[in-house]
Amino acid sequence: MLIENFRKNLREAMVERDVNQRELALLSGVHAVTISRILGGVMLPSLAVCESLAKALKMSPEKTFAKIG
């Protein structure tokens, strides 16, 4: 459940900031394939990856795991 919150919040932040996976990869230093796998539910991100993605989207790591809706 926690990881699903992360995926949903990540997608929402990307849409709000008009950032695609490739751009997020460049901003975060996380490979675009890794981002695709995380968003697709194929891969669980490490804490370091979560922090890098959150920082790139100007979010607190805690907010990325918050339940939405």
C-alpha cells in the first residue's frame, strides 16, 4: 500500500510540474528505465531513489508516501 501511494504521488507530481519520465531522469539522476519500472509497479525503489525523485520534483520524501484521496 505504501509503495502504491508513492507511485500515485510521483505520477501526480510529474503531471502537476509537467515533467515526463525522461526529464525526471535528467533532473534526478535516476535512469529513465528505472522510473518506468517503478511507475509500472515492476520495481520497488530504494530509499535513495525515492529521495532523488522527491528532490527532483521539489517534494519532501515523506510527502511522496502520503495517502492521497
